[in-house]
Amino acid sequence: MTTWQTVLLGAVAGLTIFLGLLMGRVRTKARPTKTFLNGFSAGILVFLFFDILQNATAPLERAVRASHWGRVTGLSAVYAAGIGIGLLGLLYVSRLWRQRPAAVKGSLGPGAMAVAEAHTTLQQEAMRVGMSIAAGIGLHNFSEGLAIGQAAHSSRLSLAYLLVIGFGLHNATEGFGIVGPLAAADAHPSWGWLLAAGAIGGGPTFLGTLLGTSITSTYVFVAFLALAAGAILYVVGELFAAGRRLSWEISLWGILAGFALGLATDMILVGAGV
């Protein structure tokens, strides 16, 4: 398999994220439905968070068992720094984002203006959270691309094909995770917004595959997984807060459903021997 054939497979695995993103164009006015979708998004991310931590921790555990203490120290530093940067980085970026003034079009009276501004602010907040989710998922998908590229680079073609199929299926569910908060806020993203979110969330699979065909670095692998874990942990907190405001009971059912779907797609990978 040539390098560009491998990269093309990585791009296919990343592009499936648009299948889930298309749900962002579905309009619904039912509050319970919007609340459930917000929880569903959180559930997918909760599963993804634990799955990412498991994969990020595995190289560190192997180093401890082998008593390679220099490697343990290096990986531990990368691991901790990655989670810290992913978690706190989104916090400070979000603060800057919130400082941007909201523009409300049209001529409205004082009362109507206040309602319109509140609704616009809520929708902008949902867009911000959705794009934050895309960023966290993008970091995770970069590490998936690394796995695809490294498998092909080491001539394990059957594993590379299985990774493309499995990650492609998993990425489709991640698209739901990105647009869940938008549904809860009754925000209807433009095609341009969905394209940007897909590029941020799915594009790194392509980039990771490209890098993985040329280098093999456990430190890079752990770094991007840790960054993704920190970013997703921040976003899950945001979604939980929104769920409590809407309906915690419905949100919990959505979280359960999202977690179950994430687990099911992961078990497909396990059953395929990946």
C-alpha cells in the first residue's frame, strides 16, 4: 500500500463524522427531545473520555512494568501536561469567546430586545460548546489517524483496514456529539458551520494518518490522547450543566443512551480484533 493510499483511507475514516453532523440541520421544537439530545451528546463523550484515558495510560503502564523509569517520567510529564492544557486551554479560550458582543438584528422594543438577546446568547453559547467538542474530538481523531498510519507503515495491512472501518463507524457517532448542544439551544447551524466543525473534528484523522506513515512516536500518541481527554472533560462539564438546567432526569436517559452507543461501536472494534 502506498503512502497516499493509506492517507486516503484515513481521510475516509475522518469524513464519516459528517454523517452525524447532518443531524444539526434537523429542526425540533420539543423541549424533551432537545434535552435528550444534549444528554445523548454528553453520553457519547463520557464513553469517549474513558476510552481515551485507557489508551493513553496503556503505554505508561507498560513502561512501569518494564521498569523503564526514564520513559515513565517522560510519559507521565506528557500525560499530565496534555490533560492540563486540554482542560484549562478550553476554559481560557471560552472566556475570550464569551467576551465577544452579541449582535441582534432588527428594530425591537426593550422587552423584546432582552428576550431576543438572551436567545441569541444561548445559541451562540451552544455554537461555542459544539465547536469545543469538535476540537476535542479532533485531537482524539489525530491519534486514531496515527494508529492507521503506523499500522500501514509496519505492513500490517489487515489491521489498517480494520482500523479504518472501525474508526469510520465510531466517527459517525461523534458527529452526533458535536451537534447535541445545538439542538438543546434550538440553534440551527449553517452549512458553513457544519463544514468547519467536520474539518476540525474529522480532518485530524487525515493528518494523523499522514504523520503515522512516516514516524512512530509513543510520546506524540500519548500527548494527543491526553489533550483530547482534557478537552472532552471540560466539555462534558458544560453539557452536564446545561442538562441540569433543562431536565436532569431526561438528560440522564440521554447520557445512558449515548454511552451505550459509544460502547456498542467500540465492541464492534473489539469483535473485529482491533
